[in-house]
Amino acid sequence: MDFRLSGLDSPLFTTLHQLMDVSDEAEKSFNAPTRTYVRDARAMASTPADVKEYPGSYAFVIDMPGLKSGDIKVQVEDENVLVISGERKRDEEKEGAKYLRVERRVGKIMRKFVLPENANTEAVSAVCRDGVLTVTVEKLPPPEPKKPKTIEVKIA
């Protein structure tokens, strides 16, 4: 809208008009994802996982080849989001050796899972055996059924 057509030709309205008229390039830069977001998105997309439900627990199984227990982080965020992450670094090159082919994956490994309502976030355990991480989240006991309330009827 051109303010001059409506008789509002003051410098204040001209400045406001210029501020509201953001160019497409500036708008794209405001909406551009951060490097951290892109890195995490790639890590989550390239980290396969198996999720199993047992009568008393949930199990999350992720391959973590070459990672030691200190390199793996298991957290519960926002009270119901299980975050499993780690980072595999490239081996240091020894003097005189050079890579002829690099096929093994290096970089960040990450997955996020929204836990069901009956997951007990206070009872989470993690075990890494032979490069396979298994995170177990116990289930909360089912709520006891409510007993019907009996109301006494009085005769007047």
C-alpha cells in the first residue's frame, strides 16, 4: 500500500513503509536453518533405530559402532523426549599412511523419540554391547481403576 495515495506523505509513514517492505533476500536469511539444526537433522536421518515394546518396558536399539561409553550421551529432555547422541571421529592419520578409500561413517549420531505417557522417565537404563546400544525405559504401572462413589439418598 502506498501511503502517499491516502494523503499520509509524512517521513514517519515513509520510514514505516520501508521497514515493512522487507526484501525477499532478507526474509530468506531470517528463515534460514542454522548449521547446528542442519547437522542434527542429517544425524537423525542417517541413524537407524529399532523400537520394541515389552509388557513392562520400551527398548530403543541403535548401532553405535566404534563408540566408547564416554562418547555416548543418553538424556531425557522436556520430560518426555529421549535423546540419544554420540560422535564418531576419524582415526588420526599415522605418518606415512594415507587413505585410499574412506567408506566408514564418521560424524554425529543422534535420534530423538517422544516417549508415551506411560513411560517412567525416572527409570531409564542404557547398555552398549558389541557396538549396539540398548536404552530401556520402564513403563509406569497402570493406574488403579476408580471405584464408583455411592451417594446416600435422603428421604425428606
